[in-house]
Amino acid sequence: MALNFQQSGSASAKRVLLVVLLAASLALATLYAREGENGPLHTVQGAVGAVAAPFKFAGAAVDAGMTSAGEGVENLTADESTLSGLRESNEALRKRLAEADEYKLEAERLQELLDMKQTYDIDGVAARVVGKNIEAYNQTVTIDVGTDDGVESGMTVMGSTGVVGQVKKADARTSEVRLLTDSQSGAAAIIQSNRGEGIVRGSLEGLLYLEDVDEANMPQVGDVIVTSGLGGSYVRGLIIGTVVRVDADKGNATGRIVVTPNDKAASLSEVIVVKGLNSEGALGSTPQASGQTAGSETADGGDGEGGDEA
């Protein structure tokens, strides 16, 4: 009974308070409407608005910050997309530059071959190296010209700086070239400075050795070695290389004379297959080492099909 009495009293008090608040609100609204702008209620309203203004600005700043943050995220996404495009463009540009460099190097190599061809008035056909075998016991390369291009077995093959080998066999469109550095190769040669004769042979080490030289005509370091054309294995008058080491002397003719190879198989890219020579070649030029004048020997211009070894 006591609990029910308290609940009934509390409800009655709430009703009375509601009625009083409604009456006060009505009275204040009536007074606010009747007073002027300088009335007490208007003054209180202005003061409350001034106090609340900073909170309104803070809310606006937060809203602006959120908007800016959203726009920043959108801009960041756009920037990443742009950067991705730039990276792709940069990669494509690098590839083009690499290709351009390769074309430039190829053009330089071809120009060197052309210079060699013109210098010695070579009748021949240019070719690309399309295969390599650089094992110690079998140093050969495959080129992209063959019998359809007039290439035959036994023809001399030159790189940009001199003789590199000889056509071993030729098919319709390709040919196999045995390199001069191969241990089974050999070329009859002449020392350009003194006309001493010998044989240039390859080796398992990939070096060229000048052998069978007469003791009276031993070369010196720097002497140029040229094909002699004897035996018909190589066209006469083409540069083989330069003497870089002389262990032999007049009292030790069995020592070794090392000749630098013109081009290594690993770096060989383009060559000329020599069909003939329309001049004396290197035999008709002034020796580089001694400065002596070349003899009056004439070139036979032959391109016979002799074996690899003279």
C-alpha cells in the first residue's frame, strides 16, 4: 500500500511541474514578442549565441577537415595512378634506349667491317653469327649465309679486325666456321716486317701460336702477322693478329711466339666471308712494326678449298 501511494504522488508532482513549465514558456514567448530588440530576453539570446559560436565554428572546421581529408585521399589515389603510368613510361623508355644502344653498337661493328672490306678491296658477303660452340676442343660458329649466297667450304672468314676462321661446311642458308683459335686450325702466315714465314695454329687455351719460323726471321713484339696464301687454305694478304709475346730467339727456335686473336668467339656478332681479294691486302701496306716498305710480291687472290691446317 505504501509503495502504491508513493507512485501516485510522484505522478501528480510531475503533472503539476509540466503545467508550470508550459505556463512559464507561454508567458516568456508572449513577453519576447511584445518587447523590443533591446529587451532583456533579446539580450540573453544574444549572449547565449555568442557563447555557442565557437562550437559552431569548431563543427564547421571539423566538417571542412573531413572534406579536405576525403579530397586528399582522392588526390593521393590519383597521384599513385599517375606515378604508375610514369613508371610504365619510364620502363618503356629504358627499353627503347637499350635497343637504340644495341643498334648503335651494331652499326659501329658493321661500319668497321665495311672499312675492312674497303681497305683491302675484299670481294665477300657479310653475315651474322647465329650460333656458337666455344668448347676447348671444338671452337666453331654458325653464320646465316650459305651456298645460296655463294659461300663455299674453305673460304676465309674475317671479323672487324682480321681473320677469325674458315668455312668448314656450307648448307643452302647457313655455314659452319671453324675458328682460327681452334686447336685443329692452322694458317700459313708471313711476318709483315721481315717477310719471315711460319704457321699460325690455334690451341686448347684459345691462343694463337706462330710456329715453324726460321731463326733468321724471328719476330718482335708488335709485329703484324698476315696470311701468306700458301697451300690455298686462306686468302693471301689478310691480317691475322699482332705478336704479343716472344719466348723464342735465334738460339731457341722451339720457343713459343704468341699472336693475339682478332676477335673472341664470345663477342663475335658479324663477319665477312671472303670470296676473293682485289689487292695485295696487308702484304701491300707499310709494315706497322718496322716501318719498312713491303716487297713486290703479288697476291694470287685465291680462295681455294684447302683444309683447315696449312
